[in-house]
Amino acid sequence: MNRKLKKFLSFRSAFAVIFFILLVLYCISLFLPLGWGLLTTFKSRGEFRTNILGFPQDFTFSNYIYAFQNMDVPVPLGNGQIGYSTLLMQFVNSFLYAGGCALAAAIVICITAYATAKFDYFFSKIIYAIVVITMVLPIVGALPSEIQMARLFGLFDSIPGMWIMRANFLGIYYLVFYSTFKGVAKEYSEAAYIDGASEWRVMTRVLLPIVSPIFLTVVLLKFIEFWNDYQIPLIYLPSYPTVSYGVFTFGNTNATEASSVPMGLTGCFLLLLPVLVIFLVFSKRLIGNVSMGGIKE
């Protein structure tokens, strides 16, 4: 082994060690605030003033109990009357809103990407260009007209209405499905055509099962996106507040106990809990590599 090769290998090893140390420090910087926030949820308002960074003196769940009992959100009942949505109802609304919107969006994105990748028509190129343009150019000022259209078609203040409104093909996930369908070998569909399969059976029985791992991953990522969203439920679902909206209002309340830092972090960790469970259950699906097989000659 010559001297230049030895110098290159030693430089590569040193670079790998430095890069590994930087990654470890970066991971610590991500998890350290989460650990501090979790410990803070077990502190009272008075203890937090005197013990900001240390461990809590007494691990109690009083903050979580208070949040479950007082994280109510006012909702309009009609005729000028106001009701309140409990935290349990907020969780139900969140699962209906996030789950339905994620599934509807993933289905529309997948089918649109399949149609534009499978059929190379002029209109398919227009759809592809629309997706790219909307990703590059920000759309601003459309909220008032969107609210009026939602009221006109009966989609406002309706969870199924939000499923319809969120079912669009715009975004990066369209490009993911598009490139995936473009990369599928044509022999799959050609073999199905020879056996007498229709276009519908080729799509549902041959190609969609191939991209099912990607479809599930997109559904999970969209679910997390909609679960953390509070602005859309705040504007479009005044009668069906979600947990994210409840945490937002809970952190901005004028109540002395609820406005403390430990209570605010308690609400955030209540919002984080379902997402954490989903990540632990589907971690391999979210961070694993999606591999696709081909046809051997």
C-alpha cells in the first residue's frame, strides 16, 4: 500500500470520527430539550421558579390531572349559547380530523400520480407542472375566498367536509408516488393485460400493492401533520376543536395556574403522546428503506 493511499485512509477515518461526534452532539441537542420539558411537567408553578433546570423534588401527576379537568374549549351551540368541549372529545375530533384527512389526501395523491405516470398525455404534463409550480410559488391571500367556498358547498364546520377539502394532489408526496410509478417495470402491467385484466384491476391488484409501503408511510406522515395542525381546525371547525387547538387556547388562557410554563409543557406532551405511540409502533415503516423488486429475465 503506497503512502498516498495510507494518508487518504487515515484522513477518511479521522473525518468519520469527527462526523460521528457531530451527529452525537446534534442528537443530544434534540433530545435534551425534550427531556427537560418532560421533567418540567412534573413541577409545580412555585417549584419551577426556584428549580428551572434540576429534577423535580416530587414526581406528581397533578399537572396532567389539572389539564384533563380544565382543558375545555368553548364551542358555539347556536342561538348565542356557548358549550364546552372536553379533552376527551378533543382527542376524538383530532383522530377523526387527522385520520380522515390523511387517508383522503393519500388516496387522491396516489391515484393522481398513478394516472399521470401511467398515461403520458398532455393533461398529465399540465398536472405535473401545476404541482411543481405550487411548490415553488407560495399561495397567499386565498383564505377568505376558501372560507366562502367552504360555506357555499356546506363543507365549513364539518369534519367530513375537511376530508374533502384536504383531498388534493399538491405537494411533495405527489412527486414521490409519481417517481415510484415511473420506476415500476412495465412487465407487471403487461403480464396482467395478457391475462385479460382491465385497467382498474391492473391498478388495484398489481400496481397499488407494490406501492403499499409508500402509501402507508405517506398516510402516517400526513396524520402527524394534521394532528399537530391547530390553525385549520381553529378557522374551519369552530364546533369541533382538536387537541392541538385545545393546547393552543390552554396556553393562552388568563388563568394563573394554566398560564405557567409547567402547565403549557404538560399540554404539549399530551398532544405529543399519540404521535409518540404511532412512531414507536410504525418506526420501521417511517424510517426504514422501501425496496421494490423487479422482474428477472
